[in-house]
Amino acid sequence: MKIEKCTVFDYNQILENIVGFWGSDRTLCLHHPLFIHEFGNTAYVVKEKDNVIAYLFGFLSQTSSTAYVHLIGVHKSKQNMGIGTKLYNNFISYAKLNDCNKLKAITSPTNILSINFHKKMGMHLLGNKNNNGVEVIKNYSGNGQDRVVFLMNI
């Protein structure tokens, strides 16, 4: 499995097949082209033949020694094969080479698959338990928009 930089062609392919990665188009608004044009050195894909089967869009913080994973998507037909873990580890290696010592990510409190994946990666949750017992930071993404915030020392 080869991890490559995400191209504009790859990015467009991801958008065209967004439901195959996420089960719906609910994350489409989070897939901004700036992740390719401005943060292309931290946008990665894994392909099978010419088809993107997984991707990670991240960036390095401008205010702290923290790397941030904005999106990680593995096509539904390729999940539970270790591809997401390999993408994360690739990004962590890049972040360490660029003097980052922390890794951060967020998800919604209802995204149990994401929460479990990030816990498996060794990340811990910040914040306090909500009514469903999920640790969240209240209003993290705006008023009434609680988020699960993950952090890991790298």
C-alpha cells in the first residue's frame, strides 16, 4: 500500500464518491479545496489502481507545535484493514519531522466509529461527559455545537 500526496484529480474523485466514504454527503461541506491548494503537503491518499480508497487531510498548527487531522476517510468497502492507521502514522511521522509534539482531531459526539478509531490510535478525549456519557468540550464548534476533542502526545 502506497501513500501519496492528494492531487486535485484525487480530491475531485473523493467528492464524487463521498457517500462511499461516509455513507452520506453529510461531510461534504468539510472538504474544502484549500486542503489541497494550501495544505497539499499534508493531504494524503491511498489508491487501489487509480481509485482513491482512503485519504487524510491535515495541517500543522500555526500557533502551537500541534498537528491536526481534519478528515480521515476510508471507503466503506476497505475499512478495518489498517489503512486509516497507516495514514495516521504517516501524518504523525511528517508532523514529528516538523517539530510537532501533539496530535489533535475532533468529531461529533454521535460519531461512535470515529470515537472508537481515535481511541484505538491512542488518543484521549478532552472535556467532560455529556448526558450520553461521551466526553465533549461544550460549544467547541460554536454555540450548541459540542465536539469530542482528541489529543495525543507524539
